Amino acid sequence: MTTLEPWHQGYTPPTGPVVLVVMDGIGLAPPNDGNAVAQAHIPTLRRLWREHSSLQLAAHGTAVGLPTDKDMGNSEVGHTILGAGRVLPQGASLVQRAIQDGSLFSGETWQQVIAKCTGPQAGTLHLIGLLSDGNVHSHIDHLFALLRQADAAGIARVRVHPLLDGRDVEPHSALRYLDKLETLLAEMSRGADRDYRIASGGGRMRTTMDRYWEHPSVVEAGWKAHVLGVGPGVSSAREAVERAYAQRVTSDQQIPPFVVVDADAEPVGAMADGDAVVLFNFRGDRAIELSAAFEQERFDFFERGRRPDVLFVGMLQYDGDLKLPRHCLLVPPTINNTMIELLSGAGVPSYHVAESSKFGHVSYYLFGMRAKPFAHATVHEVSSGGLDPAEHPEMKAADVADDVIAAIDAGRYRLIVVNFANGDMVGHTGNLPAAVKAVEAVDAALTRIHHAVHNRAGVLVITADHGNAEEMLQWSAKTAAFKRDADGNLIAKTSHTLNLVPFLIVDQRQTPGYAVRRDLARPGLANVAATVLNLLGYAAPVPYEGSLIRPMTEHADAG
């Protein structure tokens, strides 16, 4: 592990802590009728932005290791890059490259899948994952690549278990993706020896894709549908979607789980001993729980019932510490020398807090996708309490602020990292008035934290991991107006954005000893770790992206 060295002889770190606040999902955009951030009453954030050193950072696309600048940032990627201090290829990029160069299918694990699903004792290949092109948890192109390779390898029977999005893409877009999938499956099933079908599915927030064990019942519903073939029966996935729309389900993510059944009302794709299962999501936080349900002998979150003996495979290994799952198509590179690892190695205590809906982002992802905290890193989860973000947009921001203030007043920690989930979690609901209240709740929390940092002579650093709440309505570039449905109603936007995010340093020392750099061509989240290390008095290691501050000189612009 790299050893930290002093940053600059003329710089003196603050006597109080450096507090890094991540306002999840609060980006920058021009004021308009869909911008919840601009509409919110946020006096503290506006004042701090006006009076202190501020920049705008890239939090999407190639700036955070995603394939193209058309790819939205997300919480997983954002916190990973914040912690790593350099741009690293993320899940989407790793998978795309491995498909393009063929390495995804030349490895031992894919060969095991083929062996399991061909020959005299051939089992069925099951493919489970999020069906969209949001490129946050998965991409439909990756699923199609798997299907084509399965066909080329001679796998006769495939069952797909699509999870419907409506969160990283338009709220009602499931049929677009399902139609593409059904077309491909029908083409592949034309041969007498091919049987490729959709077997089960459901909206991602109702089926399978829980995270941090906040709602194990969501995974249980997916287990019953995908594995046991138990759930509301439909003749097709389209029927399930159309039924949900008729019942006024507002987003695909909330479509109930369903099971496709045959003419005798029997499930067409329940799992059996000898089958192979590939979870094609590349992002880990909403894949870990299903992986655990398949692999862990001791499992206390719900009663699994029949547990078939299958080969379970992840697109990536979702938890390197737990080695979960045991088999994966692509092994992600180890992320060493993260900011927290370096600080812990130097004996510098840090404190990490978020409510449960985002807890893993200030720990697992910030630590470089490691489940176990480092020796000098203390982590604390504030329970989200099962609250519906749309109905309670304040969430637990006040409780999180209480926790941060207690950590500041304790005087033991040099770095405190906090995530406020409101802008993202409420932004994903598509509820504009609720998103306004969510942003206001974050500002209220910031007000209190700012006072506590100031009283302890610390430094407050504020940023965001990606945008969301600043675009709550869908915009049409073609018509230069907000999109409307057939009834003339404005269409909500629930996905992340491509906008820049704020970055500001609130340091009220008269002579802080540094100036904000304004010479970086495209500053991004990767520059934050070096900046935080500098504020703490340490030089960033060579692989890190450059700091956003520089030692003060006679001619430096103090920003």
C-alpha cells in the first residue's frame, strides 16, 4: 500500500475535521418548471455557493469511467470514483470491452455454463437482469450478446427473467424493450431445437432488486417468480405490463412480479436441478441479495423453500470480500489505495454515515467495493425506516445530520463522509413537489452541519455524485418544450442526468493556505479525493487525478 506524505510545507491542516457531504442526485441545470433544485428554498446552499470557493464537476460519462459521455452517472460509480481518486473503467465499460474482444465468452465460467446447458443432461439457461439501456445496472445489448452466444454454443433451452426499469429510463418504456426481446427470442426459436422464452419478471422495485437488505420481501418475490414459478400468472410479459398500466401503475419499476404460464396454467420457466443461471446486471448493490439467496447455505432473510442445484453466475463478482457470487463471467479489477485505505493505513480516523438506502455508497463503494471497513474507518447506518420517499421526501436527513454533528463534536475523526439520499431517492419517484421538499430537507441539514463544522474550526466540502432532482420533467429537444402524454399531462423524468454537479469548499480560516484551481480542462469527481487529502495535509499519490486546490502563492487567485 502507498504511504501518505505531507502535502506542502507551508500548509497547516484545520484543527477540526474535514466533512465531505455528498448530496446524492442534486445536479446543476438552468432554472425551469422541471428543476426541483432551482424551485427549492435553499438559502444555505445558495449562500455558500455565492460566498465560498466553488466549481462545477463532471459526474457522468468518460469522466467517471463509463463508455461514452451519453452515459449517465450513478451513485455506485460516483462514490467509487470519489473514493478511488482516479478514473477507472466501470462495470458498463468492462462488460462492453469484454464483449467486443470476446474475453467474456472465452473464460472458464462461460464454458461451464455451456457444459451445463448442452449435451445429454442439458439444463436450461436462465438469464435474469434489468431490461433497459439505462446502462446503470445493465444494458439490453449485454443480454442480447448472451443470447446470441448461447444460440451459437448450441444451448437449446433459454428462459429470460426480465426486470422492468422505469427508473434509469422513461417511466413507461417497458414495452419498447420487451418487444425487442420478444422479437429476438422468436427469431432464435424458429429452429426445431431452440426454445427461448420469457419466463417471469416484474418491476425492479417490486421484484428482486432490493439493496442493503432494506426490503428482503422484494427479493423473496423475485425468488418465488424466477426460481419457483410462483406468482400471478400471465400469458406473456406484455400482458403483465398492460395489466399494470390499466391499474394506473405510474412507473415500470412498480409493476408487480409475474410468471408466464402455459395453456395448463403451469409456469414455463421454473428452475430445476442442473440448470444454469446468469445474473447479467453488472452493478453490485442490487445484485448481491439474489446472489446470496442462491449461494449461501445459511440464509435468514426469507424462507426459500425448494432451492434447486444450479450453477449460479454473476456478470461480475459483486462483493470481493464475500466472494459473492463464486462464479462470474468477468472479474473486476481490484481497486487499491483508495482515499480511505490510505488514510486508515496512516492511522487517520474517518467516519462514514448515510441512511440505509445509501449506506453502501459511503462504505462499500467508497472503499473500492470492499464490504469490510478499514481499521480506522468507522461506519454508521441510519435506518430509512421503510418510508416511501415520495410521501416522506425529508426521509431521514435530520437524523443523518444529528449523527454527523455528534461525530464532529466527538473530536475523534479527521474526515467525516456523509451521503444525503433525498435528491436521488425522491427524484426517482418523478414527483416534482416532493423533490422540491427533498432538496429543502438537504439544505436544512447542511445548515446545521455547517454551523457544527464552523464551531469546531473544520472545513466543509460539498458535492454530488450525479444529477437527478434538477430534471424532473422530460424535455424534447425537437420541440424545445417539455413532453406531454396523450392527455396533455407533463411527463415525469425519473432517471439520472448528464448535468455537472456542484463542488464547493467552505473554509472560514482567514489564511487557508491554498487557492482553488481553475485551470483544469474538465474537473470531475475523480479530482475530489486528492483535494480532500490535501485539505487534511497529505499529498495525493501519483496515480490520482489532480487536486482542485493548490498551495497559495503570491499571485494565486484565491477563488
